[in-house]
Amino acid sequence: LRACLATAKALDYGLYCCWLLVTGPPSSGKTELYIRTASAYRPHVFTSDLSVPGLLSLDRSRKGEGVLKALGSKGLWLIKDFGSILGMREERRNELAGAMREIFDGSWDRHKGTGFEKWSGQINLIAAATPAIERFHRINADLGDRFLQIRVHRPVGLEAAEKARGQVGKQLQFRRELLEAAKGVLTAAGPAPQDNPEWDRRCWAAAEFIALARTAVIRDYHHNLQDVGETEGATRLFQEILSLLTTDAALHNQSTLDNHQLPILHRLIYDSLHLGRGRILQNFPLDCGLTWSEVRETSGIRHSESLKRTLEDLQAIGLVNRVENSAGHRYHLDSAAVELIKAFCAI
């Protein structure tokens, strides 16, 4: 919730563009709780899916103005199902990805039968998707470096069932109360916090770590490792992280960033990685190695082939080393990874 509200409110401080992807299984509250909370911000536009015609002119139903015309030069775009991009034909998907890259950078135009359409401004975006989006490597390559990510998990257990039972027939009341609470938080925000060089360094280390850990590893049809892709630049990630955390501090009326932002920073770092990579890296000790069994235990990755490939990926991109000894082998974080983790944790 903090990340969603900060992504929305960042528009009011003239900070760098923030795009946030909220992923989770169906019925985990992505839309009803997280996306709806952010809708307390004005102006915003809700869309159920994505289409290029719906950006500037008409929406998918061929009614009303498109997203960019509705928001003007500044606003919040809320997408209920970003996963709809997976069902598009490749040419339409490529066209949409290209348009969204330009929108993130602040301007977009296109020629159409009735003339020339042009937009410029800043759109912050919060989108919901199921975990299937993470397995679609082409989308991650085209748009992944523009998104920070937060994962949500489905509620479990008897307590969750009791809460759901208590909300039966009260959905409208719940939505009203949620929006009123969110509006109160947004309205009570303080001025933009002062610059903090220490947190600049933390955010830069976090951005470098995410960029390295998201580097693509290319495999052939038989899943054999072939090559390692280019690592994305860290500048855009740094600016997004700093914008989001700065706004979070303003929402808590802080004069500067402090350790209150650490939990959300750590969440953004590891949730923005491929699920398996994040699980391994988040639970790796800085000062000693782990056996295969220990990595399996700490990461919770039970499928042996998945664990094997993920460890191979981390070795290929240089974040994890496999060290042989008389007792077998152990996995260690590379020294560069250790230094980055120490920097964003301020150890």
C-alpha cells in the first residue's frame, strides 16, 4: 500500500516518473485493495486492459477519450490487467511496448487516418498482473527496466476465511472507507524531504543490484546456457527508487529519508527480481557459503531443476560463485554483490 500511494503522490512533487507492477495470484487483492487504494489520487484513469488506440483516441469499446487525453499532461494510470498484453499478436504487442516506452520518457505521437496525434507530460502507472507476466521474457526485455515490482500473496488460513466472511455484503462500504482513508493519507502529506546523500548512495547501490540481478540469461531449446545479455543501465532505476522513497517519506511527514524507508526499499529490491533469483539472493549470508541443500532450504525452491538453472543463471551473471573443496562444493555471493548489499543496507 505504501508503494502504491507513493507512486501516485510522486506526481505532486515533480519527481521522476514511477511505474509499479503489482503481481500476485488471482483473488490476492491486487485490484480491489492495492490498485483501488491508489485511485484516491486525482486525476487518474482506470483501464481494464491495454491497446494502442486507447492511448490517445478511443478506448477499446470505441467510446470516450483515450488515457492520455483524459489525463492531460500529468496523471495516474491504473491498469487492472497488465497481463492482457500476453494475448496480443506480436506486432500489436511490439507497437504497444514501443508506445509505452515513449510515454514513460515523457512524449509520444502517432499518425492515424484522421491526422497526427501528439502528447507530452508525465504519467505514473500502477498495473496489476498475475505471476504469468514474469515468465514472458519478451515483455520483461521490452518494458521490464521501466517497472519496479511488488509481489502480493494470497491470504491463507482460517483467519483469512473469517475476514472474507465478514466482508460479505459490505464490499461497497469497504471501498468507501478504503478510499477515504487513502485520501486522508494523500492530503496530509508533508513537503518534499531534504536531500540525503547517504540515501542517494543506498538507492544507487539498490539500482545497481537490481540491474545486475535482472540480467537476462539466454538458453537454447534444451535449456542449455548459451549467452548472457547486456545488463540494463541503473540510472532509470535509481531515479524511480529515489522518487518513490522520497514520496513515502513525505507521506509520513519526514524531513528526510531514514530507516523507516528500509523495509519498502528491501521489498522493492527483491520483488523486482525474477522470483527464484530474489528468493536465493535475499536469504544468502554475506560472510559464508551454502551447500546445495542449504540454498534449497533457505530459498524454498523445492524443484531441483528450477534451483539448478537459477543458480546457473546467478553464476553466469556474476552474482554467485561455486567454490569446490574436498568436501564437495559451496555457493558464495560474489564480492561485488556483497559490497552492493552492504551499501544499500548501510552495513
